[in-house]
Amino acid sequence: MRFTSREFEGRPFIWGSANSAYQCEGAWDADGRGLGEWDYFNAQPHMNTNHVDATQTSDFYHRYREDIDLMAQGGQNSVRLSLSWSRIIPQGTGEVNEQGVSFYNDLIDYCVERGVEPNLTLLQYDLPYAMALTGGWSNSATADAFCAYACVCFERFGDRVCLWSTVDEPQYYSYCANFLGIYPPCRHVDIQSYLQWQYNQMLGSAKAIKAFHGGGYEGAIGVIHQDCNVELAPGTRGREGVYAAADFFYNRLILCPALEGRIPPETNAMLEKLGTYLYRVPNEEEIFSDGIVDFLSLNVFCRKYVTDWQGGAMQASGNIKGADSSSVEGQVVAPLFETAYDAGETHNQWGRELLPRVMYSSLMRVKEQYGNPPVVAENGHGSYETPDARGFVEDDGRISVIGEFLDHLEKAKREGANVRGYYYWSTMDLYSWVNGYEKRYGLVRVDFDNGLKRIPKKSWGWYRDLIRQPKS
């Protein structure tokens, strides 16, 4: 059954899983696909920290039927997939690659056949290399190229696809590329680029949303935001100002354009405090007002625990080495605030807090501050895993953590948050960006050393049974 309305009334609750093109497809140079920015980046030995790439990864390109079958068998009624811009328009602009279009048509048709509704994300971190050469998201012209690419996708796939997302996690994408500096082009604490990328991505998102609505395509379109629910550490001085600054840094440049159709009103004041600026297009008010989403995808992994600025220089840290490193995620955003470390909370092997109650906090904040839009939540749990002799993984830790997150989702839903679905990240084990293949997220194990065999984990069965449970 197809649900073609922009509204979510009458649509069953979405229970699904998610993956992304570059991380799972492989076939990086097959059938006319153009070079992507990550293909180029990972080919630089001194930049490829873990010395692995996604040239093959899970080989979803050739094995998607097996993966969709497992979703259907697991009771999942939807899958969030991203498209490879380079596979559809190899140079980012210009000629369409019909072989790439044919692959996605076949994939979409099989999803529909198996009753697993496709939710297509137009861009998930993997910008075409040709677009990177012209400045990528530092260049506002990329927003126009993105809109043109989006229109190709709407036209070719929109007869069967009724759920769309424009850009995946534009804030986090920009953060890793321009502030933490571990994703291409690897700029470190470049505050201007960090903000400019978000602005230009949301320009592109708004233009694509306007084109979708104006083109009369069926269904709903949104954007995906990795939510960073801000909490203040005890003893924080100037609490109101610290909170406002952190919320602007992590959330507001995405949520205000997406949900209110405007740049945050505090933008100029924040830019002045940060000593930077944005290149803003003259007609931004019209562009953003025409680009309000039909729904919001909210990825909820952790909070941002912050305090007042202690006087240090701009800084960002993270952990891409897992248990081999004692580093933790953190930022100093001089002169506004910095992150704090809560030793009383549990952290995963990459230094990130495991705090399931933030699912409730994030959903309720969006409800109370942004008019309670339809929200589809997503998260996952990465870990090291050791299979038994049969290749089976008893991932009880994942089941426990995700179960708690979902308890808090249900609590927010009972209290009026307009939650319409949940995707688990990820469908199967895949390439985890700079973390490579040791960090596993999947409900299904992929044996990368033995023919990419798929073996459902204990969490796959747990998720299937949870979906089947009667809901209140």
C-alpha cells in the first residue's frame, strides 16, 4: 500500500532500518558510476587513517535482494536508503547515467515487491568528486546542482517512492569535514567553513523541497538531523547564554530553516561573537520560506553536555581508534562554550556517552519548540563483536541499549510527541566511514572474510519480535 499524502495520518508506524550508498553498495566504479569525494579521499594513504575503503564493502549493489528479504522477514515495513549522486549523475551536473538509474529502479521495485517501503535520502556525505573540485558545499552553486540532481531523482523514481529526505545530517557532516577535520576536505576548527556548509546544504535542501512540492510529486519530503540535545553541567556560568550558543552551534542552523523556513534570528549576533561571517544569498528569505519540510528525521545518539568557555583556543577532538585510544568527543567553541565530561555516565569504546534518555529529551524539545512536526527517529549502537563458531553474534549489549532508547521513544510518544517511525542504524554491517569495518552496527552480520555471507544477529530476531508486539 502506498501512502502518497504529505501528511502522516493513516500511515502505519514505520519500523525499519537504514544504510547509505557509499557505506554499503560497493561497486564503486561499476556501470558508469563517477568518482565520489570519498573514493578520492580514501585513495590518499596518508589520509586514510584505518587503511580501508568502501570499494566493495557489503556489496549491496549486487546483493540487495538478500538484504531486502531479511528486512521483510524481520517485519520491517520500510528501509531508509541513500542514493549515490555520482552513480546517477557522474560529474555532479550534466549527463545522467542510465545504468545507475536502472540499478535504483530495480532496487526500488524489489523493495515495493517485498512490502518494504523505500525512504530515499538524496545525499549522505558522498559528494561527487567533480563537485568537490568546484568547492563543494563551500560554493552556493552546489545548492543549485543538488536541486537539479534531486529533480532527476523525483522524476525517475517518484512514481513509486513517497518518502524522501534531502540531506543526511548536514550539521554533523559539516562538523566532521570542517571542525573535527576527519572527513574530506579535512579542515580543522574552520568555523567559517563549518557554518557555511550548513547554510549552503540547507539552501540546497530548501530548493529541492520547493521543486518537489511544485512538481506535484506524491508523498512527503524532509531532512535528516543528528540532534544534539544540549544539557548544562553544574556550575556553568551564564547558563542562558551558554545554552543558546551551544544550541545554535549544534542544532539551530538546521532546525530553523527546516521547520520554520528561516535562518535562526540570532545568527548575526552569534557570527559577531564568533568573529566570522557567512556568504548569504540575497533572496534567502524566499528560498527558506518555500523549503519547510513535511517531516523531520531525527537521529538521536547522544546529548551535548556543555559548560562556559574556560579560555582555551578553538578545539575539537574525537576517537576513531576505539579501544586503542583514550580520546573522547569534545569541542571548545571560543569564546562561547565548551563541552564537559560526565564521568558518572557510561561511555562506549569510542568515548561517546550511552544515555538513552536523550531520545525522550530530543523528541520533547522538538515538540515544544518547533510546533510538534511529524518526526521519524533513528539511531544505532556500534561495538566490537566476536561471532561464535557458526558466525552468530549474541549482541546483548546492543539489544539492551536500543531497547532503552525505544522505551524513551514510546514515553515521548505517549506524552504527545508526533513520532511516526523509527529506523535502526544499520540494516547490515557496513563501512563505518573512518572507523572501517571493526566498528559494527548491523542487525545482520556480514562476514567480510568469507564471501560477505549474511548472518542475522540476535538483535535481528529481537527487533523482529519487538515489531510484532501489540502496541498500545
